[in-house]
Amino acid sequence: MIATRRGDLPRLVGMVHLLPLPGSPEFGGDFDAVLGRAVADAATLADAGFGGIMIENFGDAPFFADRVPPVTVAAMTRAALAVADAVDLPFGINVLRNDALSAVSIAAASGARFVRVNVLTGTMFTDQGPIVGKAAEVARLRAALGAEIAIFADVFVKHAVPPAGLTLEQAAEEMTGRGGADAVVASGSATGKPPTVEHLAATKAAIGDMPLYAGSGTDVVSAAAFLAAADGLIVGSATKPGGDITTPVDPALARAIVEAAGL
């Protein structure tokens, strides 16, 4: 566990990639099947030895840049509650693409310990267009709800490019200072793409004592090196056969990550 001002956080976080939810273009019409997959994946990660879980509406592409519809909030809350009932692990919420206010609300309603926010401060140019962080709104909502929810914030988030001239150091300083982040996530360029160890080290140097998570591309080869440069790992693709996010978490692949990480 990683000790933070918002409580202890798991060092190894496994992804529960939700199948398409009601209201999304690819929803198959069977919400019970969506819940069943979420619970099964969470149980597999727990059995493998992961310390925490991140629940994400990955199947809902194409994503809204900002606020998702109420049906998505309702469906993700139901999924989070199902996972919480089935698995005794700390879990988090990520509402894609960048609905931090809904993520905090779902977390407060379901008992989640943390949320991931792709853009907490500043602006990033993404496949959904420019996304502007809402750190002020997020901090005020969390305070109003009285929830001890840690904010995992991406710096130079994947599937995006920063404004010209913005440095990693500047972005990290704003996010961890006035932005109110509790932990920082550094990723590669896209889902399943790893960051370099040098990028992790540079990010860690920029944020000091703040916890740093490697947020994409960790596999059995890189896990130990990434943990030497960062404080924690968020792992998704490497627990799926062939890295296919749409497939269930594989028990053997999940165990191999835990063993490689030495946790």
C-alpha cells in the first residue's frame, strides 16, 4: 500500500473494462451480462493478488469529451456496487473520457476509494477535441460530499497531446499543487502503449513525494523496472489474451503480472 493524505492506496491496480453500457452505441441489450463480466474480472484480479481495481466504461466508445448521460452514471454505479459486493478490494472509478464530476459522484455512492481523471488541470488536445480540466469543481464536489476519495490525475494523458510550449514539469506542478491531485498517472501514447522508464523517472522527479503510477503498457517484462521508477502500476491490457481489451481477464496472465511485480 501507498500512504497518502487520502488514506492508503494499492500499489497494483487491475482494470475492469466494462462492456458497452446501456445508452452506448455497442450495448448488446443484456445488462446482466455486463455486470457478470465486471464481477468475474474483479474476482479474477483479486484471486491473482492484485491490491485494487479500477472500473472504467471502456466499451462506451466513442466517448463524450466531458459529461456523460445520466444512464451511464446509473449503469456505472450499479456495476461498481456489484463489484463491491463481490470483491473485498479497494476500487476506483474512471468515467471516460473526462467526466470527473460523475466519477466522484459514483465513487461517493458506491464506496470507491479513488477516481482517475484524465485531464484535471489545463487543456489537452484529444480525439474528442480540446478537453479542459475542472479541478475547482472536482475539489468542491468532493468536499461537499464529505468523501475521502483520492484523485489519480494523468499528466500528459494518453490519446492526447499538450498545448505547444507546456512542459511536463509545468503541468505536473500545477496539477499536484493548486490542482489538488493526490496521485499522478504517467502513460504511453495510447492504451497498451508503455511509457519509457526515463519518462517515469522525469515525472517522479517533477512531483516529488506524490505517488506516481505507470498507467499503461505494463507487462511481465517491464513490471519490475516500472516499479523501480514509479510507486504503483495500473494494469489492463497485459491481463487480457493478446492484449484484447474486450476479452475477460485471464487468471494466468493476471498472476504473472503479480509475480513479475513482486507484490
